[in-house]
Amino acid sequence: MTQSTRYPKLFTPLDLGFTTLKNRVLMGSMHTGLEETENGFERLAAYYAERARGGVGMIITGGIPPNFEAMGGGAKLSTPEEAAEHRIVTEAVHAADPGVKFVMQILHSGPMARTPLCVGPSTVKSRVSPFTPNALDEDGIEKQLSDFANCAAMAKLAGYDGVEIIGSAGYLLSTFLVERTNQRDDQWGGSWENRKRFPLEVVRRVRAAVGDDFIVIFRIAAMDMLQDGLAWEEVVDLAKGVEAAGATIISTHFCWHEAQVPTIATMVPRAAFTSVTGRLRKEVSVPVITSNRINMPDVAEAVLARGDGDLISMARPMLADPYLVQKALEGREDEINTCIACNQACLDHTFSGQVSSCLVNPRACNETLLDEAVTPQPQRVAVVGAGPAGLAYAVEAAKRGHKVALYDAAGEIGGQFNLAKRIPGKEEFTETLRYFRRMIELHSIDLHLDTRVDASLLKRGVYDRIVVATGIEPRKPDLEGVDHPKAVSYIDVIMGRKDVGQRVAIMGAGGIGFDVAELITHVGTSAAMDVDVFAKEWGIDFTNHPRGGVTGVTPEVATSGREVTLMQRKTDPVGRGLGKTTGWTHKLTLQRRGVRMINGVEYLRIDDEGLHARVNGEPRLFEVDTVIICAGQLPKRDLYDQLVSEGMQAELIGGAFEATELDAKRAINQAVRLAVQVG
Ligand code: FAD
Ligand code: NAP
Ligand code: SF4
């Protein structure tokens, strides 16, 4: 099958009148944090140029503030000198592929800017910002408008093909639109006509500053996910106004940062929100972009075929695999390194002030640091353990031309990912395993499954380099009754090898404790696999589209009916160590299912009565049928110790190197960085 029959819609060019997009896929805007690092523009140039070579039709940069108060630091664009720095990036992208359209996002964070000088329509503080905004007066509003126009003009000077104006998410423009943040009674507030005035004026000023032959995208909050967000009629009216004011394209966005609905995390079904874009598309004549959890070409094609958008925005999927579009074009979809929507190395990094990257692709944003050179001196490498660390090392080394043998005691590759993929909401992990399986084939890695390796197998002299990626062993706490029949390991529970009773204590509230709680309280279809189930679980009404898209009623959540207590010894709030941008969703889901969370627990013993403990010093008996032990992990180093005792050299990676606070992000990152050093 040729690509044109496989993805006829995806690869149809889009004529914008003055210019043409070569296909329907764009890389959505993501802040990388590179602008603020040493050699940041050179690193950005390499990062975007690689995505341009990867076949995408349009790239939108991370948000660039038009002035200081818009962000509070960061690489603003308001002067020709600053525009000259951006030229490093625009030239690299256009040199990589002159057919790619490169668009800069203008981001005015408004009340969310990281500065006490931040501004807004009124002095209403954002729940997710430490600062109360300064209410703009008439002069202040005029300054912001002309700074937007100036920034767009500077973007044109810098060599961009267009700008995107973000009018959603709780940033400045969206705070003018809704009454919760716009409490003015002048021409910029009060009635809907007045509240929409500022965003529309921004579009008009930007269009006037850049002329006709320049792409202007407006990002609209098609669903704010807030009860007092925009009504559907307001969304439509705004879209029409934006079109009339000169926008070339409208991009649909879903959520404010303050919203309590997950919109991009891994428990969100693929393409969950596109029907809303489809409805808006019927109301305007400019092309409309849809987005959110569209991570594979077949999903994108189906969305276009349904008429749910003219263009597909894929942001994180382009971090995970810059060549996604090219691979789809050439029928190599099974080689796509799929974004699993974990947020662990991208958004979690952004929100903690680190440079973004990607859990499944640590080269993302590190293109200048992790080269892809092929070695002139291939080595014979044995990798023991085909979990994420061993897989990543083996594939990176093989790509570079080394001769790699990969061993695992299990009958399938993946290590602990074979446990993770069984957790409802983590179905995407199977894609990573599919990718690695294909890479093993493609790079002729000599795979030995069902092979428990000992030192005798790795005979001296056969390999130039031995890499031990044998992972972890679950920690068994030193506790009376830990071998009691009520006590079971998380592995047995996840693999369905042990029955779990009605009343359950989970000992350990780390990532695995939370996942086990999810598994044993879950019932029915996974929300990640069904938009209706997802909508019901999070109170979204796609059909009637109430204000903000949400019902406002606390959703009734289905549960297995088990009484579950999730506990930890630390006195910190339970769940503090979970992902910055996703932890709250896991916690809220379990709380809605009635899972109790207790900290400050001292475990005493397990016996026929249940789990005996002291909670904040007070004795307490948890009368449970099952105690699931999720008490962390220890490095599995038996093979390594054996090799060392026999005088053989080996490298440790992943959990075998360090089990404390290990996750797949660290395992894969360490593996790739070491494999690059092999030469
Ligand atoms: P492992 O995955 O443990 O792999 C080690 C491999 O070595 C195994 O396949 C084993 O069979 C093999 N092996 C051991 N000894 C030998 C031997 N002598 N010979 C041959 N083979 C051997 N991380 C995240 O980042 N995000 C998540 O959302 C996430 N969710 C998780 C959910 C669950 C339920 C679990 C259990 C883990 C989760 N993790 C998550 C953690 C992540 O899976 C681990 O950090 C990662 O798998 C560690 O990789 P590794 O390669 O070091 O070890
Ligand atoms: P973890 O996050 O380190 O949690 C271990 C838990 O066990 C903690 O609650 C700890 O809390 C408790 N504990 C430690 N020693 C104990 C002992 N001797 N007796 C009783 N309890 C003890 O590890 P994990 O849950 O096993 O997860 C392993 C790794 O996989 C994690 O690092 C995590 O990042 C990763 N993972 C990530 C996700 C994700 O969604 N991102 C999901 C699953 C797993 P106290 O010491 O306070 O009791
Ligand atoms: Fe996707 Fe996770 Fe990579 Fe972010 S870190 S791009 S969510 S796979």
C-alpha cells in the first residue's frame, strides 16, 4: 500500500492562499527551556531542524513573551537584536527543509507570569501562580497591544513564516474573556462584547503589523474545563471575530492550567477532544487545528476523515520521534517511537524549571550533546537485561554500528514495562515495547530470551564490553509476618498470580503503590480506551457543551468496591513524589474511589487479624484480608557481583546501578548517554 492510500488526508497539502502547507501535521508549541540555557539558540536550531527534516508541515515554537511583564524573564522578543538571535533558529529550520513553515508562538502569560510585575484585566490571582496581577489601566492596555504587534513584526524580521497568538489556558488573553478574571466595568470588561475586545484587538494589531502574507494563528479555548469558563456560543462568536480580525488559522485548545481535568496525560483517550474542534470547524471558514493525545498517524488520519479538523497538532509525539511524519509517509509506522503521554521528561521538566526532553527519546532537546555518529571501530557488546535500560543501551549501541547481543531471563522483552502496561491508563506502554521489538530486528541485535545469564555464559574474550541491566528486586521489609499468607508482592498482584481480598492495605505509596491501588479499585473499561467513560469520570459533557465544557457535578466514579488503604511511613502528604503534572490526577481518581491515604505509619506485624501498626504514635489494627507490599526496590546485582568476583569488567545501568528513585526516564537516559560514549 502506498502512503497516499494509507493516509490520503494527512498528506494532502493545505492551500492558505498566499502559501501552502505541504501536509496536515504540525508540531504544536512546547516550551523547552533551551532559550534560557547556554548556547540555547544553537541547541534550539538543532532541535527544530531535526523536526523539520522529519517531514512535518509546520512547526510552532515554544512561547516567546512580547515584553518583560509577559513572562518575568525568559527570552522575550521585542528588539532587532533579539530577532537576530532567533535568526540562528529560523535559518537552520529553513535550510533543513525550505518547505516547512516555521511559526513563532507569542505567549503573554498575564497573571501567570513569574514576576510581581505581572498584569491582568483585574487583580484576580491565578490558583497556580504566587503573584497577584496588576490591573492594567488604559495606557497599560495600549502598551500590551503595541508590544504584541511589535513582537509579531520582530518575528517576521527574524525569518519566521508566521506567529501563533495564545488566547487560552489562563494566559493574558483568556483572562479578559471570562468574568472570573475580568471584573472590569470599562470598555474592556463587563459584557461579552467588551470582554472579547482585547483578544480581538490583539489579532487586528498583529495582522496590521505583519501584512497579509504572513501566517497568524489564534489559539482558542474550545473548552476551558472550568465551570465559569466560556459558553459554547461565546467560543463560536470569538472564533468568528478572530477570523474577521485577520487570523489565517484557528487552533483549538482544551483547558486552563487551573482546571481539574486531565487533558493530555496518559489516562486521556487518544483524540478525546477532537469532536469539539469538528463542531467549531463548521462555524468558521478558516482552517482549524485540532490536538490532544493524537500520537500516531492512523489516529490523525481518522480524525481528519471524521472532519474533526483541517490540521493535526502533535506536540509531544515530535519530542518522542522527530521522524514520525517521514516514517508514516514511507510506511514505516512500526518504527515510530510513540509518545506515551507520561509527561515525565517534558511537561514535568517545564514546570520544575528544567530543560525539556523525552522519556522514550533522551536526544530530544539534546541533539547537539548526543550525536548519532556511526563508529569506525565496532565493538562486541553483551547487554544482560531487556528492560528499558538494557533495551535503550542495546538499540543505541547497535545504531552506532556495534555488534550487540541482548539477553533476558524472561520470555519477552520489556522488564517492568510488562507490569506497567497492565495498569489501566498505562496502555500506551505497549507502544514502547513494539518500538523496541522493531528496533531489535532493524538493527540486527542478537536477542536471547528465556536465557538467565551467569558469568559462565559471558565467556571471557567473547565480548569487548559487558553491560549489566538486570534491574531490581522488590524490597521485602524486615517485619514480623512478612511471609504470612495475607502478605503479597505487587508483582504477584499485577500479574494476577495471587488473589486480592475485599479489604486491602497497600504498604508503600510510591508510584507502584498508586498503580496497584488503581488496578485493584478499577472496574470496567479503562477510561484511557473509551472517550465516554473518560468524559463520565471527569465530568465533561461533549454533547451539550455547558460553560467550560464541564458539568460541575462531582463525577460518580465506578469502583471495584474494595476497601483500600494506601499507606507510607513518611509524614509528607501521600503522593508528593508523583509526577508534577500528573500526580494530582492519580490522587484524585483514587480519592473518588474511596481509597484512604495515610502517612506517618509504623508497621508492627502482619498476622491473621491483619496489619498491626502505629499511626502517629497510636496503635492501630488494619483488619484487612490482603497486605500488598510495594515498599520500594533494591538493585539486582547477583550477576554483576559474580562477574566482578571472577575478575571480569562490566558496566551497571538502570535499576541494577541504582534502584532508589529509579524510573524509566532515568534508566533510558543513563543507558543512551553511556551507549553514546562507547564510540
Ligand atoms: P527492569 O525493567 O527491571 O528490567 C530488568 C530485566 O533484566 C528484566 O527483564 C529481567 O528479566 C532481566 N534480568 C535480570 N537478571 C537477569 C539475568 N541474570 N539474566 C538475564 N536477564 C536478567 N517508570 C516510569 O518512568 N514511569 C511509569 O509510569 C512507570 N510505571 C511503572 C509501573 C509499574 C507497575 C512498575 C512495576 C514500574 C513502573 N515504572 C515506571 C518503573 C520502570 O518500569 C522501571 O524504572 C524500569 O523498568 C527499570 O528499567 P531496568 O531496565 O533498569 O530494569
Ligand atoms: P518508591 O516510589 O521509592 O516508593 C516506595 C514506597 O515504599 C514509599 O512509599 C516508601 O515510603 C515505602 N518504603 C520504602 N522502604 C520501606 C520499608 N523498608 N518498609 C516499608 N515501606 C517502605 O518506589 P516504587 O513505588 O517501588 O516505584 C519504583 C519506581 O518506579 C519509582 O521510583 C517510580 O518513579 C517508578 N514508577 C513511576 C510511576 C509513575 O507514574 N511515574 C509509576 C510507578 C512506578 P515510606 O518510606 O515513607 O514508607
Ligand atoms: Fe511523550 Fe513522555 Fe516523551 Fe513527554 S516524556 S514526549 S509525554 S513520552
